[in-house]
Amino acid sequence: SQQGEEDPQALSIQEGENATMNCSYKTSINNLQWYRQNSGRGLVHLILIRSNEREKHSGRLRVTLDTSKKSSSLLITASRAADTASYFCATDSAGGTSYGKLTFGQGTILTVHP
Amino acid sequence: DADVTQTPRNRITKTGKRIMLECSQTKGHDRMYWYRQDPGLGLRLIYYSFDVKDINKGEISDGYSVSRQAQAKFSLSLESAIPNQTALYFCATSGQGRRTDTQYFGPGTRLTVL
């Protein structure tokens, strides 16, 4: 079963606009990560936010985490055509034998038009 | 040179054939993972290994087996391939410790079973 569910499934914007993607999950987590995938290629790690953190920044990326709502958002500011890709959230569930296992959402396909 | 490599990159085979996908890493990581990705879906975990002597089933292990030949090598086998195993397969690695680390992905193997 998918732990993370992402919204929207697809997002189309113009260069320079901001893009926001959301991720919801079901169980308590140790951390939540965002990955990017260019068409048919391997995933690349973007950012990790731990369960005791609320916000994190990396360049044009801003990630928020609300553990009470079991949700996270990824904001890409001033988007570029090169940001066109699929974006996945992945959760590391807390407790038990789950350490070291990530559960991925279905992803958001972002298209940035020049 | 890439840190995580997968061979072959593309493979077309017939139903009933045995197939092995190989993964090698130079990152010195203990943990290795095999995922499959189907169109429009996120990644689903097939098997994972936290060290050479520790191998665990993931979400969708039926029809697959693995071998951890060394710290740096983790192979995935399809004993008798079937068409619904047509997918994109990714190997990933991560570091040590109790908390999940960032996962580093290989470029993927596109497998088609006719």
C-alpha cells in the first residue's frame, strides 16, 4: 500500500511561477523525503525533513511538514523549464522493523512551459 | 563514473525465461534496495538488504529473488518471467545507522517480458 499520496497528480505552469506539490501520509514517520525523476531516469534526492522539523529550505526549494495533519508540501519558487520532472515524496515510517525502508507516493508530474 | 550502476539498462525477454538484473555501488553503503516502477505509479519495494547477511522481503517480492554477493553487489532475479513483470527496475543504496539515510538510485533497467 502507498504510504504517501500526492496532490496534484499533474501540474502545468509557466516559467517564473511557483509550483506547490502536496503529500499526505498515514502513519507516524521518522522523516519525509522528496525526490525528483526526469523522464525514465533514476530518482535524485532533493531534500529530507525530520519529524521534529517544520520547515526546511534548499536553494529554490522549500519543504514544510505538519505532523499533526500528516502532510508535507514542496514549493519550487521561480520555476524553470529545467524543473520539468516528476516529484515524489517518500516516508520513513517510525517504529518497529521499518527503519531504513522508504514508502513512495505516486508522484506529481510538473511541466514548466518556457 | 556513476556511484550506482545497473546492468543491463534494457532487456527484452520472453515469458518463462530466467532473468538477472545486477546492481553495483561504489559508495561504500551497507544498505541496498530493489524497486519496480510502473507507469503512473510510484516506486514499490521488492527486496532490501541492510548488510551482506541481512535480506528482507519488501512489498512485492513474489516472483522475485535476490542475492547479496558482496557489500557492493546486489542482484535481482526473475526465476520465470511473466508479462506483468514488465516495468522499470531501480536499485538504490543508503548509508549506515538506525535512521534512514538519503537513498541513491541507479539509472534503472527497463525490462520487457513478451
